[in-house]
Amino acid sequence: MRIVIAGAGSIGCFTGGLLAAAGQPVTLLGRARILDQIGEHGLTVSDFSGLEQVVQADQLGLSDDPSCLSQADLVVVTVKSGATEEMARLIAEYAPADAPVLSWQNGIENAATLRAILTGRDVRAGMVPFNVVPSGMGFHRATSGDIVIEQGPGDLGKTLSVPHLSVTESDRIEAVQWGKLVINLNNALNALSGLTLQQQLLDRDWRRVMADQMAEALNVLQRSGLEVASTTPLPAWMTPHILRLPTPLFSRIAAKMLTIDPSARTSMAYDLMAGRPTEIDSLQGEIMRLGQQAGVATPICSRVANLIETADPPLTANEVRG
């Protein structure tokens, strides 16, 4: 299958690199500043388990020209949420009408945005649970988990499952996405803390803020009649209780649920440090909008969203709580 990764950022380059290393024909569509580095040095993909693999430039297609979409048998969209509509229009213009389109993006509305423009096409939502960060001349997967895509024809999950990358299909993808969004609400807290994820999770004050924000979101989703599928072995409603436990007990339980690289930070932390737009509107903003519709207050999500726009990190957990 000729695969075009539409958005050569961290997730796009990491997953595209693993697919190319396994022999899949992959083209990365992205900005020249990233593609030029890959063209010169190759693409290194690494992770917390010790994986380190260099994908040579001639194993990949590299293009900043959207006309490369015309060669796609499958399009995987990995741009930030704010660029989804623009990418959808490029796909509509260039990509074959029978090429499935997968959204491997944060947030809930991206697949709907794609479908609104790509009428009649096979567009599927997806959930990427792991965190990928830039690392030297490559990209490093810093947390564990397997990609889930919406169930559909063509056995795409099997096609896209290659060494070090597992893709499964689900007929409950919206519930899976809500479960990921609830976890991803911590992206903003991590950005505000200035800490690594590991440091943040070992700080009980920060875990309590995480737990309270998650409980607020789960209440909104329940009141809105929306199903939430957990991205961990525990039910979603138990996670706030686990986060509030004393650190030694929390650490023992968490070690069985998730692997985190000691240097890992969330993508929003990197965006905030670099002065780039964040995806706060697709995360806390989504819960705030649902809360307003359901008549449920969302004070924590609202405060965190405001701090992302106005504060100068690092902040303490008590400063975030207000």
C-alpha cells in the first residue's frame, strides 16, 4: 500500500518511519525544514524500550508538495487539529477518491471535519495513545500503547501493524477517543508544570490536580450521555482514585499500566516552550463546550485553558489550582 503521511511532525515521522522500515512505501508530506533534515541525515526512530532504528532517506518519499497525495492508496492525517480543514481540502483536490483516510490526531472533531469535506469517502477516526518527542535528528516514542482505528473494510489494522507498531480496530472508536481525551487533559498541566511526565506523576500535589480535572471531565461526559472507554487496564472512573493514592502505592499500580521514558514531556509542553499554537481548544475546550451544553460547571478546565494562554511556566500545582 502506498501510504502518504499528511503531516510530517512527531507522530507522523515516527509512525511513517516504522512503516517505511518494514518495507511499506511511505511518503512524508510536510514542511521543508523537517524534510530537509531527513533528506540529509535520514530519520532516526527510537523509544523507551531501547529501539533505535535509522531509516535512510532513500527509503522514504519526502515532499512539501500536496500533489504527492495523488499517488496515495491510504492517507494518514497527523497534522495539528487547527490544520485539519486545510489538509482535508488538499486531500479532496489531490488524493484518489477510493483511498481511505485515517485521522491519527488529538481531539474528537477531526474525523468529522475530514468527513464534512471528503463526502462519500472512507474516513476513519483513530487514537494514538503514545507520546512522541523530537530527539536529535529523529523522533522518540516516550510512552507506551497501541494505536486504535475505527473498524472498516480492508483489514487496515493488520496492514499497518509492523514491528514496533501495533494497530487494532474498534467498533467503539468514539468511546476510545473520549478516553484518550480525558488522559490528554494532562497535556496542559504538564506544560504548565515545567516538569517531565515522570516528575509530575511522582508529585502527589500534581496528581491531585490531574485527578480533579479528570473527574470534572468524566462528570461532564456522563451527564452528556457519552461513553468513555479506558486507554488503560482500569476503568476510566477509577483513574482519579488511583492518582490520589500515596506516591509509593500509586507508583506500584502505575508501573503495571504504563511505561514512561524519564525524559518524556507532552507535546503541548514543547509547543508552549516554542511559542507555537497549542491544541488546548481541542482538549479542555471540548470539555468546556460540552459542560456548557449540559449545564455542568467546568472550573478546572476553564482555569487551565486560561493559564495556557496567559501564564508563564513553570507553575506549582497550587498555583494552577488557584
